[in-house]
Amino acid sequence: MRVLLVEDDSKVAEFIKRGLTEEGFAVDHVDNGNDGFVYGQNNFYSVLIVDIMLPGLDGLSLVSKLREEGIKTPILVLSARQSVDDRVAGLRTGSDDYLTKPFAFTELLARIQALVRRSSGLNKEMTKLTVADLNLNLLTREAERQGQVIPLQNKEFELLEYLMRNHGRVVSKTMIIEHVWNYDFDPQTNVVEVRVSRLRDKIDKGFEKKLIHTIRGAGYIIRQ
């Protein structure tokens, strides 16, 4: 699952990003509300984590503006403000939960998981991806094909999720690096080729219909 973190405190952001990455999440991080709005409006995320005190567009205004644009992604607001009035204000802007600083990472993780479960009850499509006879459960992080459960490592899961979200569309090596590994493209690395090869062995080997294809000179595609 992919998370957008909008937080201008570099230490807090690194703490959250490192913890979520270790739990298998892909994390996009921006440090101001204006960029948060652009990212939140133009990309799919399972959850948005938004600090209240931000440069540019403040957190509450960001949440309100996203809701006005019809963005229904669950939003968790972070704030050092602990009064009831502040929490109420945060929830009234359209956020789904409010967590005060300082907080334990385990509580943050539990709240994110609760938001994902809650949203899945409203929209099953948010937690399940399907291409042909391949199903990917975003909550249990399990792949299944023709009744056979396919165990995946974290990066294999994230790679498959990215391919399935873009099914029928070619994604380049650079796009995969940016969305799955979150670091700048190194033209010398073969990490994508290696991971795609391993994923293809798990997803396609032993099945008549092949789903993952290499488009020479362009990238990769998963299609029915």
C-alpha cells in the first residue's frame, strides 16, 4: 500500500517513513501543504498522513481542499495540539482520525490499519486488485491465482501492486524504481530486472496464461 506523508519536521518524517517502509508500505513524503495537495489530488494512496502546522497550505486547509475536490482517501491528521477543540476542528475539516504528538509508532501503525479496514468496508475495490485470474489482497498482502496462494516478499508485493494498478499500461524501469524503491533512477542497476524475473516465476510459472510481459525498450506490462 502507498502512503502520502505531509510533514515538515525532517526528524518526525524520517521516523515515520522508516517505520512504514519496514512494515512494507511505499511512502511518498513532501514537506509543505501545497505539494501535499498536488500529490494527494493526482496519485492513488491508501492513506494520507498530514501534519497541521505546514508551510504554505496548512494541514487543515489541505484536508478541506482535498475533500472539496472529491478526494475520499482516508486522512490521519498529526498535531502537537492536544485540546478537544483542536481535535474537533481537525475532524470537522474532513479528516478521519487525529493523533497528537509525541506518539508511539505502534499506535500510528494501528490507526493507519484501522483506517484502511474501515475504508475497505465502504469500498471493497480499495483493498483488492484483480487482473484475469490473479487476485491481490492489499490488507493481507497475499496474492492468489486459481485458488493457489502465492507468497510474496515485501518488494515483490509492492512491484505486483504497482503493475496491477497500471494493468494494460506499460510502466518503465524508471517509473518502477521511483514508485517501488523511492530513490532516484540509477541507469546501471539491474534491481528491476531481477525482481520482475522473480515475480514472473511466482505469478506465471506453471500457469498456461502468462500475465507479466516485457516490452523491449519500453518497460513492463501486466495484462489479461
